[in-house]
Amino acid sequence: MNSPLAWMAIFLTLGILAGNVIHIPLIFVVLTAILFSLIGLFALRRKIISLITLSATIFFIGFLLLQTGQIYPANHVKNFTPIEPESVYVEGLVINEPQLNRASYGQTKIDLTLSANFFQKGDIKQRVIGKIKVFISGEKPEQLNYGDRILINGLLSQSKGPTNPGQFDYLQYLKRRGIFSILWAKSYNVVILGKKAGNPLFGVIYFVRNNIKKITHSHLPSEMANFLNAVLLGQRQDVNIELNDNFMKTGTVHLLAVSGLHVGLLIFLIMLIFKIVRIPRRANILATILFLIFYAILTSGRPSVIRATIMAIVVLFGLLIDREPSIWNSLGLAAIIILGFDPHALFDAGFQLSFVSVASILYIMPKLESLFYYDKKLSLLFMNKWKKCLIKAICVSVAAWMGTFPFILYNFNIVTPIAILVNLFAVPLTFSIITSSIPFIVFSAFAPFVGKIFAGTTWLFCSMLFKVTDVFSRFPLSYFYLPRPSIFLIFVYYIFIIALIENKRLKVSAGKIAVIGLALINIIVWQNALKQNDSKLRVCFLDVGHGDSIFIEFPYGGNMLIDAGEGINSDMGRNVVLPFLRSKGINIIDTVVLTHPDSDHVGGLASVVKELKVRHIFDNGVRAENQAYHNFQDAVIRRGLGSSVLKRGDLIRGIKDTDLICLNPPKEWAGSTNVKANDGSLVVKVKYRDVDLLFCADIEQKAIINVLKYEQMLGAELIMMPHHGEKLTQAGKVLIERVNPKYAVISQGKAPKEILNTEEMESFLLAEGIEVFRTNRDGAIFVVTDGKSIYVDNFRRD
């Protein structure tokens, strides 16, 4: 076994994965691990048996690590945290650098992590342990720093998971960091009890980090400064959204995360500087190792940094003792150390991509290089040094893409074929940015004039990199979205890659393996295509808070998006609608319907129109002066789209077996000042064979009375209640009686006042024998019908 640590890491990983899906009493796992260890000790001379028992022991250690990591003491704050928000007092220590963000209505929002010491609810105060995620809002919040001891009064609740498919899972994100509680507070309810109570080393770290940020922001435009802080410090939270999207679409988002590229360059520069000042070789290596440890802490100890740092230290230590280290062993050691301290890191996308990319380069790249040098004549053609470097760069890019492709698709639903080409430009430019930014920061602190020169160089390289990613992101088929693949499919993919590389050992021609692979791809593609074009009509009511967003998939193909929620204070188009559509592999929207231009309906559509191809847009013909509507119109104009106006009696044609008719507003209301904006909302009825669905948008009294004129046409199996289910009027009761639905959907936010306003409506619906679904309680709501029967389910089945 040439790389024992790599194999140990693999079995440790398998044990952690097993511990995540299988629940076995811990005593049984402990006894099994001990049993295999004893067998291994007694069978040391029998190589095969000892290897099997050692592997099994490591497997069960991984299992134990995850299971024991989920056991918390009785006084852990998670055991006192209510499901729904309740007022509490918490005393604790700020253990990270508080982040300031601009919230809505001109207020400032601070988010920080608090290590809780005391917890008080009512008259009961008790000592606790554990971390709490804290959000503080206010007009002028007091400056908080790492190491501050504070007393805070706010609303404490358990962290919540996603309410829509494809949405970011904040619950799991916090859970992996050992956080189960969230506290919302106002700035005037925060009292600072003491300063500088934290670890002095971390105090120095945050001091250095803040000064680097000040230097970058004082010499570079905000967009570039934030990018540089991401590349050097791992601070990605302030990176421009559009810039981040360009990196994602070109498969170069890994450059925004501090990784082996950054660490390797820093080692080169630090050792070069130490060599110039004539520090002895061994002292040079030791000083570099100490600097790497400091840098890993400076960048918040992310998995990719820790992995690169451990591997670098192993290599440097090998140089120190004049012994060549095994790269596979150093990679395995890095995984063992990280997972040993935090087994939950295995489920972090950053950890997965960091290790898989390095393993792919180590395993796949030699095979790719051998293809270029297989033929002697071809080999002579590439003997030139620069040509060899180019070939190596191409092989690294291809190998990394092949290896990480399934994990990127699984975590982000995106495929970026252009990445192989873009990385050939982006990596050298990032290398140049880091090279120029280090003297820029150092000299800016001691010799500002010299620092400005390097700042200009950094600006130039950043501009070039931004232009490269922007241009390549616009190429046709540079990226596209697909549904998340199954674990089994990912497993099959890697078996296929291994078979290709090991074809000689397996004594199977690469051509046969390639044919089998292409056949599997065709089966998968056509299977998904047939699923998307079956005879069922599907509707999803997304949870976008106070607002509406409905996605309809028509039988035999075609789709429609009705509204997309808020877009100013919280962009539901970007945060909810787009992740949902991407999780389904949808790259084209056939029809967008804007019911009316209120911000909680039109806001998110700007992001949707910018990001996806839209074929047709329908609206009610009303223009608005709010910023959300202007953003939508700007996106429509930029994409060269037009819109058609729907009025009462209009039909949307061209969908097999499905009729769509507009029931509101009447044509004579156009331009009338006597009609409220909500009453001008589009009301759409969808009829698929024997099943009818009625979408009422935000209509109120006047429009409801108008819609009632349709009498017999109103009958439907499901109704989306008008105006978020608020204001039950006599006309509203008549509408419900005429529609006579089996199901009712209410799309609303979580504000207590909003919920209170719908209590009367919900009580009336339940009294009528109608099953009620609410997005703020049930999450996304799914409707499936074959035109005869109808099935309704919700995302939060608990």
C-alpha cells in the first residue's frame, strides 16, 4: 500500500457517510470497532486480514465521530431554544468579527456569533454553553467587536430549513458550524458588559484583517477591493453579485476561495523574500510553516485553506528532513485531520470540491498528458518548454473539471463546459493579481507611494480578469442548468472515469468503455426528457414571503411563471425562484405573467428575466413608479423583449389539452383612476381536461364582484385566495361558494399581523370543508393533476 493515509481517509469518509444515514446504538459501534482492532492485532502477520480489520476499524471510527458529534450536554443552549420566537435574555462572548450590512428602510443590520454563557427566560436564569447566531438591527447600532462580552434581549428561535426546492439550506449551514439557535434583536436591547475578553491571538488576526481591508478599499474601487478581500482573506460575503455570477457561469468560482493556488504562491513569495535577506534554509522553511498557520487562521480556517496548508506543511517538513513526501499521503492526512476535528465538514461543498479537485488532478492528469506524448512524432512537436507548459495547463484544467463536475452539478445545478478554456486565462491572471497585491498591501502600510504603483498593477489585472469572465459567460452554451443527479448516478460516473483510466489493467479497450458511457448518457438524457413531457400538469406555489410566485409545467412540455415575489428588500427572484428553476434544470421560461406591478409581485421578475431566456411576457397593461417595476422594465428592454396586455375574455393558446382564460380586468378599466391597483390584477383560470385551477392574484371587493359575473365558469378544484387571504368580505364568501374548491392556497408572509388578518378567511374555508395550504406554514405547495384527479402536497411535510 503506497499511500496508506489516503486509504485511511477514504474509509474514514465512508464511515462518516454511513453514520449520516444509519442510526445504530453507539455501544454496538464501539464494541465492533474494538473487536476489529483486536482481530487486527492478533493477525498482524497476515497482511490481508490485518488490512481488512484496520479498514473496518477506521470505518467505525468515522461512524463514531459523526454520531458522538451529534450528542450535546443538557445545558447546551439548543435544549432551551423554542421552535417559534420567544423573548429571552442571553449573556455571552462575541467569538467572530461582526459583519455590518445595510438592511431595508435605511437601517443597519449586524450579524455575529455569540458563545452563550447565561440564558434567562422569564424569572429563570441558568448557565448554558453553545453558539447562537445573532442578528441586530437598528438605525445607529453600537460598534461591536470580537471579544466583547454582551447582554442581549431579543427573540430566540430554532434555525429553519428551506421552504422551497433548490433553496439554500441555512439550517444545515448553521448545523455544520454547531449553531442551532437564532436571536433577533434591536440595537437598543444590547448592552456591552466588557471588552477584549477573547483570545489575544484572534484579536491580532482580526486587527490585521481589518487593516488589509482598509488598505484595499482606500486604493481600489469597491468592487475590486471586495474581490481582493475574497481572494486573499476568504471574505466572499461582499463580492458583487453579478461578478460572482460571472465566475460561477465560467466555472472559475474556485478562484474566489482561498485554496492551494493561493497558498502555493504565498509559499513561493515568502521563501523567496527570506532567501533574499539570507535567512538559512531550515529557518526559512520553519518560518514559512509558521506563516502558513497564521494565514490559515487569518482566512477563517476554511476547509480548502486547511487542506492546502496541511499538504504544504507536509511537503515543507519533507524538505526539512531531506525526504520526498507522498502527495497522496499528504492529501489523506489533511482529510483525516479536518474530519477528525469536524466530521460535518465532509458535507460542506467547499471541502468536497477542494479535495476532489486535487485528487482528480493527481489521478487523471497523468493519463491526459500521456495522450499527448504517446506518439513520438507528436511528442517532439511539444518538446518546446512553453508548449509543454501549455499542455500541462490544459491537462490540469480538464482533469479538475472532469473530477469536480458531478459535485458542482450536485451542489449548484450548473454545468460549465467553458471552464476548461476560461481557466487557462483566469488562473494566470489570478496568480498575477496575488503577486501584485501582496507588495501593494505591504508597501501601502509603510511606503504609500510605492504601494500606489502596485495598486495600479493590481487594478489592471483585476480589470482584465473581470473582462475575461464577463465575455466568456456570454458565449453560447458556456453554461447550463440541470437537475441534481442522484448519488447512484455520481457513483456510476466515477466508475466510468476509473474504467477509462485503468482500461489497460482491466483489459478492456477505451473505445468500448466510451461507447458504454455514451449509451448511459443517452439513457439519462432521454429519461429526463420523457419525465418533463408527460401527460400531467404540475403547479408549484413558491414560498416568497408576502407576495406571490407560481410556476406551472404544462403536460407535453411548456411552462409559465406567474409573478416572482419581492425584489428590493429581499430579491425573491434570485434567492427563491431561480434556485427552484435551476434545481429542475430549467433554462427557458416560455411565458411570464405579471398580474400587476406591485413590488411583492414584480420585484423578483427582474432577476429571472436577466438570468433566463424568456419567450413571452403578459401583463395587465398598468405601469407603476416603484423601483421594483423599473428594474423589471429595464431587464425586459435589455433582453430585447416586449409584452402583451391581457384583458377579460382573452385566451392564451397553443398549449395541448389546456385552456387558459383571463377573467379580470375588463377592458374598460384600462387607465381608470377609480380602480385600485390590486383590483386591476390579472385573474387567470387554467383548465386541463376535467380539472380547473383559479389564480386570483390581489383582487379586492370591486374585482371580485366583477369576476362573479362569470357564474358557471368559476368552478374549480383549487383556488389561490385573493390578496393573500386577507379581508374576508361578503363578496369573498360568495366567490368561494361559486368556485366550490376542494383546496385553497394562501400565499403570505410570516409577520404576526399578516397571519392574524387571514384567521377569519382560513376559519371560513375550513368550515366549508376546504383543505387549506399556507406557504408561510407549509412552504412550497405542489399540485399535480392528470386532468381527472388532483393531488396536493407541501414541501414541509412535518
